[in-house]
Amino acid sequence: MARIAIGGFQHETNTFSSTPASLADFEAPDAWPGLTRGGAMLEAVADINLPVAGFVQEARSLQHELVPMTWCSAQPSGRVTRDAYEHISGLLLDDLQHAGKVDGVYLDLHGAMVAEHCDDADGEILRRVRAMVGPGVPVVASLDFHANLSHQMARQATALVTYRTYPHVDMADCGARAARVMHEVLHGPSVTQHLEQLDFLVPLTSQSTLVEPLQSLMSEVESAERPPLLSACLTPGFPAADVADCGPAVYACGTDAAVVADAARRLADALRRREGEFALELYPVEQAIAQLRRTPAPRGRPVILADTQDNPGAGGNADTMSLVKALVASRLPRVLAGVICDPDAAARAHAAGEGALFDLRLGGRTGTAGETPLEARCTVLALGDGRFTGTGPFYRGARFELGPMALLELGGVRVAVASRKQQAADQAMFRHLRAEPADYAVLALKSSVHFRADFGPLASRILVVEAPGPNVADPGRLPFRKLRPGMRTSPRRR
């Protein structure tokens, strides 16, 4: 039995977003728990599809003693404020100092966090932890599929383990793999690592592991992970981050340096050979509406419009209204959209009550260029308190806290509204408001890829729509200043 300290600090940072992540954002719950410390953390994350939950369950089955520290996450946004970063890092380090002698440290990190004063925020946390525990204590971290892996992360951690799916249906499984890696490191020989960073950016909507090329590439990664390798990882990166380490990477660690380096190089070469397959297919709003008119959805098989550039799971604010306005103007039947973040609109709906009719200015409040609220007379169809449990593969077990919610009808389009932003990646978000997604012909979802896990099986077609928002879908249109020399902002075509 080993004594293992566990904690986490998760944020995916869109450096092109003007909305920072404050301490309050980490303290407040959304789909996942707010900032929690000590023994309460174990209960807060239990049975949720989170890496830390998977680590806890697997480590306990391996008979290890767990020392819970601080764990928190916040919705993707702009940079984490200096105050928030230093405060939360300080909590983690204080917990670690007071934990006494530990045999290992596990950290549930993202890998694409950027603070106002630190571009490699995850690497810096690992550096500080390593400085505290010394070179002899194993430090294992799990990272998101969209991590921008840095050499500092690889150098400071004993081992890194990353998700293998997008949508991220394997987050808890990744934590369990990290626990098994920790178990091996505690009882085995010394570990060596190798990191290969690639020289092109991959658009977020081209990173789904449900389709090629990543579907088969991730199978190669999984097959490569066998002794003497402890971990093999391929991360396409989070492209909306203007930092030197932005981009895809391949990482491996194990007990044989030559085998580790060879495996990483082979997987990186496989990724390079598939570069031209990372196609970016976007539909302008008008073109998407035209597609809906030409080919209506069959009953029970809606067409899904992915409003990717306002995806709150990638730094959007979930309040741009261009796509909803176009759907209202189109007069297409049976349209359901969401989830729009507008606490004022939700409050007005609750004050008015179900069945009420009133004039409303919805969304368009967070400063996206050219965006204005949707002004219309609305009907309140349903109300909810925003508290429900996720049922889909991605948000499985998540205990949502989205504040007052409402289902409104504006100009023939039904819109789900929440008081806190959360990407539309679970049907429970609409069922909470008595809206069954399969009953609609069109679903306009503020999400990039995660929606595919729960909504994908319903869809007759999926169109990724280029409506305004902070999460610019094509990295080639972003004003980068800090990328590594030679980095291409778009994959090279064949």
C-alpha cells in the first residue's frame, strides 16, 4: 500500500477570448463540482465521468491510501487571472505540505491552461509540485485530449496519461489508467519519457475520434501501449491558444529509453502522414439554412447544427444569436436551440411564470463583434431550477448546477436558456425543460464535438455552422504571435 496525494486544477484557455477565468468561476459548480478540498472532494467527484473519479476508484482497488487535496475546474474562457491561479496553486501546495510524507502525487490537470502571467500554467504547477516533493517521489498527471503538451510537463512529471476520445467519454477511464501507471511506477524501475511536438495546428472540429483520421490513429496509440511502455499519448492540441507549445504532440513513457523514443517517433510519423486528412468543413449560416430547406429531416432524426464558434466548451459565451435569428427568419418548423446563457432572461421567465407572454431581448450581451440581442415576443413553455444529472456518455453522472432555466418560444423557435454557460452536450439539459430532442426537426446546439456522444445517434445529418463567436473554428484566421517557428496554422492539404 502506498500513500498518494491527489488533487486537480482544470482549465482550457482560449487566449483569444476577452473573458477571463476568475476565482469565482472555479468556486462555482456547473456540470462539475465547484472548488472542493480534503475529504469532501472524494464525495463531490464520485461517480462522475472525471479523471479524478476514475483515479480514486482504481487506486482504492489497488489498496492505496488516498490523501485528498484541492480539486477544481472552470468553464473554458480567456486566461486564468493571476489571482485565481496563484490562490488555487497555493491551496494545492499547502495541502501537499500538510499531507506529510507521501509516496506519490496524482494531479488531474487539463494541459491547455494559460494564466495571465504564465503561458505554460500546467507545466508550472507540475514544476512547483516537483520542487516540493523532490526527484524521488512519483508525480503522475492525467491530461485532456486537447492538451498542448510542453517539454516542461514531460520533464517535471514522472508520467503523463491523456484521454483517447473526443467526445471525451473516457475521462474516468483515463484517471483509472493513471492510477495503474502510478502503481507500476511505485513498484517498478525508473521511468523515461519522450515528447514529439508536431508543426501544424488541427481545427477543433476536425479532432473527433469518431471519424478518420483520428479514429484509426488512436487505435494505433492504444496498440502501442504495452510493456515496456507505461503510457502512450497523442494529443491534437487546443488550437485557440497563442502559446509556444500550442499544437499536436505525441508522448510516451516507460522503462526502456530506446523503446519509448522509438514508439513516440513512430506515432508522430503516423500523425504526420495523415495531416492532409484533417479537413475543416464549415457551413455559413445561409448555406446551412438552405440545406435544411432542400432536405428536411425525417421524423425522429433531426438535423444538428453545431454552433461551434460560440461553444462555451472552448471559450465561447453561449450568447451569440445570429444562428437563432436566422432560424426564426427561416420559419422552419420544429426547431430547438440552446443552451443560451442569459441569466436576466431566465429570471424574467421565472418571474412571469409558465404560459406567460412578454417582450424579451435575448442574448448578444458579451461583446462579440456584430452581435446584438434577439428582440421578440416570447412565450414561457417550461421552467427549471437547473439542477439535474447528466445521462449521456460525456456528462455521465454530472450533477448540473446551471441556475434558473427556461424553455422559451420566440418566433416559432424554441430556445433553452440557462443562468450559467454550459455546452449543449447532454440531452438531459433539454429534458429538464420537458423538451425531447428527438421530437424536433432541427437542433441548433452550442457545442463543437462533445454533442456527438449523446445527440449523434439521433442525427440524420450534422452541419458545423460558421456563426459568430470567440471560438474561431479555423486557426488560420487567428492572429497568433507566439507559435513556435515553422508552425503552420492549418494542416497542409495533400
